[in-house]
Amino acid sequence: ERGYALPLKILRDTHENFIDEIRVFLEKYDKLGAKINKYIQYVEKEWR
């Protein structure tokens, strides 16, 4: 299981009838997390 923030896990687990809509948020959360991680890696590499 991915490391979703607790509010996203609660939403996913308590509103199964809206899973398609919630999945959109989870996908966006994954993309944002990937961008943040990429930026952190860039900063760590370039600013040493």
C-alpha cells in the first residue's frame, strides 16, 4: 500500500461508493509526491 496521508486513507476506506472519484485524488497525490521527491533529490544533489 502506498503511503497516503491519513485523511486520504480515511476517505478511501469510508466512502467506497465514491471510489472512482477518490481514485482521482489518490492519483494526483501520487503525482505531486513524485514531483516533490524529484525536487528534493535535485536539491540534495546540486546543493552539496
